[in-house]
Amino acid sequence: LGEHQQSSSSNTDDSEGVRAERSAYDEEFNLPRDVREEMYRVEKNRMRCPSEGKACLDRYRLASARIFSLIDETLAEKLGRKNYILERASIDELFIDVTKFCYQKMAANFEGDKNGAINTDESEMDAASKFRSQCDTNDAVFQSMKETVICHEAHLDPREKMNDTTTSTGRALRVGCHIARTVRRAVLDELGFTLSAGISTNKLVSKLAASYGKPNGQAIVFPGAMSKLMEETQVKKARMLGGKLGKRVSSLLPGSENENPTMGS
């Protein structure tokens, strides 16, 4: 009973926080058209003077918080709140781990296993089951793949090129593409912001893949293309390796005399 009361209090606080966040966002961004046009006219091509100090990022932070909140709401509705992990990486970047959901084979198996791979309440279960069924149809996944850049397609195994869904990894990655497309469309439809996304089997490669989907798209790196991607990616371009650590790692690689060693060195 005590745990239930604490949970209810926490949910109430979360709801109030979400409402306050939405109110602040609407007040700042959902302005009348004439007001927005006047703001744009005043700010267009205007350079800041050094005496004005640093630019204020309050509006950027507010938009970021609203976008992240909407992504979380969309994932909770489509997958079930316990079936994904959302990790905020920066003010405009996040990682979403949907491994458990993507490796569920069929909607009929969606009620879950004893290890908690799929575990949610009944209302979320109904919505998530519908989305799971959608993921099991080739039409929905095929449409998402049509809108996805396949990185280094020429280096893929023939089965990967042919939208193969017979392997667990191939099927899971294609479901991941459909989830990414669903999230991006939700943000665009609700808030008008465009997002880019990268899909792969780990965070490092997914981050690199996202650059192929910019400014308003998504890209996927299949396992068969990873070696080629690593060969062309400079160490300093990899996440967390852009500074002193990256230079140190580069100096330890074979052929470190090369000014720009790659991840495949």
C-alpha cells in the first residue's frame, strides 16, 4: 500500500510538471502569426554584439524539453512505458533503446515473458499490441524502409539488401526504423520540428548513422556495412572522442603518423 501511494504521488507530480511544461511551451511558441512574423523580421540577419554577452538559450531549452517529453509520450503510447529506455545525451540529442520490443517476433507473443521483456498495464498493453501488430505487417515496415537511407548498401549481404526479415537482427532493425519514423512524424505533426535519426545495433554506430539522415530523415547501418563505415569514419568524429581522449586514442593506433586515423585503423 505504501509503495502504491508513493507511486500515485509521483505520477501526480509528473502530470503537473508535464502540464506546466506544455503551458510554458505554448506561451513561448504558439504565438499569433503576426507576432511571429514581426519577431522574425526584427531578428532576421541580426548579429549579436560582444557587449550583449552570451546568447540566451531559454527558448532552445524549452523547445528541447517539449520535444523530449513528446517523444517519451509517443513511445509510451506505442510501445508501453517499460519497453524502451530513453537516454538524454545533450540538449538536442537522445538515444532510445528499443531492443526488447524489436526482438518480439509476433503480436501474439506480446503479453510478455517472465523476465519482464514486455510488461505494462492493460491500457498501454492494448495500444502497444496494436502497434506491435502494425510492425508485424510488411506494408508498414516497407514504407518506413522506403524513407530510410541504407548506409553503404553496396557492401551488404544479399539478404540484407532484399529487406530480409528471416533473421532476428534484420527484422529487429527494420522494426526500429518504423519506430524512428513514427517518433519523427509525431514531433513534426504536433510541434513542427524536424528530426534526424540513426538506427543500428549500438549507440556508437547509430550516432554515426544519424548524420546520413540529416537534416530531416533517417538512416540505418546493417551489420554488414559496419566495417566500411568504420573505415571512413575519423576517430575524432566518434562520440566522446573529439577532444584530448580522441587524440590519445589516435596516437595509440597503428599508423598513428596519419593525421586523421579512422575507426577502422
